[in-house]
Amino acid sequence: MEDNTGKNEKAVWPMPKFYFKVLWDDVTINFSEVTGLDTETQIIEYRHDDAKSFYPIKMPGIVKVGNVTLKRGVFAGETKYWDWYNQIKLNTIKRNTVVIQLLNEEGAPTMEWTLYNAWPTKITSTDLKSDGNESAIDTIEVAYETMEIKTHNNL
């Protein structure tokens, strides 16, 4: 885009959400969908006993994170996250760091969500229909303790 001085300026556009990758246990696994990258701070409401107003004061409390849901196609012989899920034993969980990166056109990360102490809580296998023609999709739900969000300036 040219401005009134004749110089070209780089236009800034929102990032498309379809180019991303997921890394866990230092391995890249391709998924078709990632949902649940949310964090929330609980609200603590209180009122001073000598306050003249009848309205509570709101303060930030404990930070909560939801579970992340990842979906991918079923591939013959691919068992990476099934193996991770099967490592759950009574009070024994193999926790990993899961990194989700939003990529630019060149494949460089622009945003990164890092999920610490992550472990699979649920796997939902594909439904099967003899008259369907869709791809078989598995879903894995991952719980984690904390999330770090970073941006990369690749301009």
C-alpha cells in the first residue's frame, strides 16, 4: 500500500487460523483443529465491614485454564497419542509440554501457546457409518496446569 509520500508500507492483516502446528514430546503432530485455548481469572467479591456502600469490591482470584481439544484424521499405524494416553496408570501420569504455534506464510511461528504439565484426559474415536464419505477423525482432550502465550515479531 502506498501512502501520500509514495513509499510502500507493509500492510498489517489479521493472521489466518488454518496454518498451525502442534509439538509435544519434541515431536510435531499435525492436527486439523485445536479448540479451548482459554484462561480465566476467578473473581473474589468482598465488602469491608465498615463500607458505606452496598456494593462488593471485586479482586482477581485463582487463574483457571480449560482443557484443550485437538482433532486429527485417523492414519493407519499412527498411535502417538494413544501411546501417551495408555501411559496413564493409577496416580501415574506422563506429563508433557505441548506447544501450539500459529504460523505465517513462511512457516515461522507468530504466536505460541505453551501448555505446561499436560496430559490426555479423554480420547474420542471416530464414528463409523457405512453410508458416509467423510474422513475418520479422532479427538483428544488434554488437561494442563498453566499456559504461557508468546508472540513472535516476524515483520
